[in-house]
Amino acid sequence: MRKLINPCLNNSWERSRKYGVDPLQAKDAILESNEFKQLREQKEPFLREINPTIERLYAWVKSFSSTAIISDTSGYILERIGDPAFMKDTDKIHLFQGACWSETVRGTNAVGTVIIEKKPLAVVGQDHYLEANRYIYCAASPIFDPLGEQVAVLDISGYYNIYHPSILAMVDVIARKVEDWILIHDSNKQLVISLHPQQKRGQGALLRVNEEGVITGANREARDLFELDQLLLNAVKLSEFLTGVESLLQRPGNHPNSDVSAVYNRKDDNNKWFASVLVDKRPLSVAFTQDRKTSLPSVRRSSVKYTFADIYGNDPDFLSVLELAKRAAKTDYNILVTGESGTGKEMVSQAIHHVSNRSDKPFVALNCGAIARTLMESELFGYEAGAFTGAKQSGHPGKIELAHGGTLFLDEIAEMPLEMQVSLLRVLQEKTVIRVGGIKPIQVDVRIIAATHKDLWEEVQAGRFRADLFYRLQGIHLVLPPLRDRKDRLDLAAHLLRAVVKELGSPMLSFSEEATKLINQYSWPGNVRELLGSLRQAAFLATDGIIDIRHFPAYILKNRAPYAETASASLEQLEHETILRILNTTDGNISQAARMLGIGRNTLYRKLKKLNRTYTTQ
């Protein structure tokens, strides 16, 4: 058997030999299109989370004859982007979506071996078990969720003769950034604390703590630092192994705190870290001490998330629509809200409910386009016990019943099947609902707010929507303008950026001149939703206080002239971040850092001089 320097690769080759890996099996380990579609749908929430990072990588991998890959923990490739020529060349070894790259199928390769070893690893050229794969390199790193469970693998692959060890370090840095992003954005009603061995802020070791002071998540640095993998399986309080955390935990609020506190390992008082609040999404009524939770006077909780105060805009046409919405809210008329996807139809609908005379009653939402036709009836009208196989023995109220006295928000109303339109019309006319499998009418009082991105009258003309229901719904019609027609795009972007900075717990950012032009000139087909998503990526990637054009998603930039410059700048920035991270790990030891990066001391010195020039000229 081939002997390799890396023991992980030796172990992998031994496993591959025992598996009896056969290159002919690889052709069979590819999902059918319907199977892959189902798998993608299952992984869609995770893929949405990491999309900004994958989009950012596109410029780099395209420019360096490479591809970036996301696989699940079974080895199936979920996403692949990169240089079209390289991807076409690797189709012959099945390096594409839906193909399985587990060790049992492909033998030693970065994706499959990282799934088993759970650590960053590069497999270059002859390191691959299958001869057909030896013309490429694969550099991969695991992606863990906040509980330390491996959820995916990030891989960059290219021709083996252009591989450099810094690529693996870069992949690991990106994977850790993805993990931090997921931890921070999945911290609803919780606190995220950042810890460092030195007194400085930033995202080092991150711990997520709930309202009771129990650790509910940690990034990779924190799990390694505090050996948390097993602790997260139990309800362990932060105060059980760290002292000095009281001031952090007693601090309620929805914003990061600038104070830095010294905390100590409970087993070793000489083991000291500096801690600060990175994100605090606990309710304002919550604060807790080391040993118990103390509640402040309770605050009134609205049944909706958004109010008119949360809707920003100074465009005259947009303000006119909001003024009409406020007036409509004071009536009991049904309301139809139309506008392109991402213009804020649900936000406006919730705001209407908040100021209506039904504000103390439920606001119930149903997306008609997201419910299967077979489930629509029971979702909307509810069902009686034994109405169908799998029905609850107690029966179940539908959305209309649940909204009694309040507001029923029907999003994507144009997608409602015609047979359901007839039933809904009957409810609006008779003010009663009959559950599936039932015979007794149930009295209901609901106000309908319907929304769609389609022209509902055109749907009526085409026979896809009932005219009588259209007339019932259109008590008052609100038309939200698309972002490209609003004159306040830059002001809105600045407003959204302040919210994003607050989410990240980072210092305030500003836009470069090029970024400002992009915001004003781009058509924003996804409207405010697309703008907010782009700003989240840009703010996350910006490191010098300025959001530049290169920080926006690659799909927005792909038709712009300075594309190659963007790719080069992205690579250089990632290389700088990797070098700084490794130097921090080695406490500035150049020799050790050079070994970890796989380069010579002189090369590292040259890169440090270049890095220094870059920052001193900014």
C-alpha cells in the first residue's frame, strides 16, 4: 500500500483498500434528478445560510481554474460553482451535483476523508486512491453547527499542479466564518459572547447562552478551548466553568455591549480571558444572575413582529402607499396588497393589523403557494377527529378559526386552487367555517389581508382566479412600488446597514463610491429582500470599515467590467486573513507559522511586507 506523510491519508488508503473501492461503482453513485431535488429541498435552509460565502468564492475559483463544492455528510455534492472549463473537464470523474464522493465510493479524497476525520485536509494528485482523480487537488474543511455536529463539507478543487498549502488554510478560514455566521444568526432570544486571551474585541471563541445562562452553542474555537463537545449534550451553565460572568449575564438588551470583562477558568484562576457581548437578542424583560433567573416587569407582547415604525422610506410614492395603509387599518375592510416579491407585503400587512381595532387579537398567516393542494383544505378550515388517516384524535382548528377576532393574512393568494377559492368565498359570505369531516358550522369573525406578486385581475381574465372572490378581497388595494422605482434606495440601504451592523455586533460601516453607484444603478429584482441579503454579505466580508463593490454577491457583479480585479482582491484579502490568523495562533512565531502555511520563512516575510504596505496605504 502507498505510504503517505499525512497519517490521515494513510488511514484513508487503508480504509479504501478494505472497502474494495472500484472506479466502476462511481458511475452508479449518482442521484436521479428527482432524488437530488428532494435532497436539495431538505438542505435548502442551510444552503441559504451559506449562499453569501459561496457567491463570494465564485470570483476566485472562476479566475483560478477551480471549483468550490458543498457536500452533505454522506458525500453528496449539493452545490458546485467555478470555472466552466474546469468543471466540464471534471465531469468525466463525476465531480458534479448529485454525485457521491464518500470514501466508500471514491476512496481517498478530500470530501469523503474529511467527513470521517472531521478536520481540514488536502488530497493532492497522487494522494487520491483512484487513479482517475489524480490530475486534481481537493482541499476541504468540515462545517459544524453550533452544537458541534458536522453538517457539511466545503471543498475547493483544481488542477494538482497549481495547488499551494495556503489554499487549505483559506478553505478552513472560510468554513469557520460560515460557522460563526450560522451561530450568530441562529441566536434568537439569546446572547453571544466573544472571548479572547488578549484584551481586544472581535469574533474569536464564541459562546451562545440562553435566557437561563445555559450554553446552547459554540464555534469551533470555543469548543476546542473549553472542550465543550460533551458539555453541549447536557444543560451546562456558563457559570459552572467560568467565573466573572455575572456582569455579562445580567446585561439585558438587544444590542452588543462595548464593555470588556475579565473571566477565569473555574478550575484554574490563572487561566484568564477577556469577554464581551457580541450579540444580545434576549427580550428586554430578561436578566439573570449566576445562580438564578430574575424577571423584570413583563412588557406587552404584540402578536406581530412589524409595525409602521419598522418600515423605512422617504420616497413620495412609497410614503403615499403607507399613508393609505394606515387609513385602511382603521376600517374593517378586506385589503389586497400587491407588489413584486421582496417589496414588504407581509411587513405592511402586519403593521396594518398592529394599528387596527383587532390588534389585541391574533394575526395568522398562511402562504398559499407553500402548501400542497392536498393539505390546503385542512390547513385553512381545520379537521375533525378521524377525518383522514393520520388526523389527530382531538381534531384541529384551521387558520381561519385560529384568526377569529383578528386578521388572516393570505400570502400568494393567486396560488390558491380554484376549489379552495369557492370555499373561502363561502366563509366570507356566511361568516362560518366547516371543518373537514365535520357538519357543524363554526361562527368566525376575521379580517382578510391578501397579498400577491401577480396581477390578480389578469389571473381573473385568464380564468385562474374567481372574479367574485377578487371583488370580495379588494376592499382596499395597496400597490407597493418596486425598489428600482424608489428614489430613496441609498437612504434605505444606509438604514438597513445600521440594522445589519447591530446584528453582527461590529463597528459602523460606510459605503465606498463604487458601492454607492451599485446600489443606485442596480435594478434589484429581489427588491428590499435582495438588498438586505446583499448588505448582510457585504457587512460580514468587509474588514476595514468600508463596504466596497467586491463585497457584494458575485451574481450581481458578474456583468461588470472590473470582474478580474474583484477576484484578485478577494484572493489577496483571504490570504491576508489566513496569514494573520496563523500568526495569532503561533503567537507571532514566524518559523512555526511558515511551517503551518507550507511556505518558507523568506516567502512569509515577503508576504508580511506586502501586507504591511497594503494596510499602511489604505
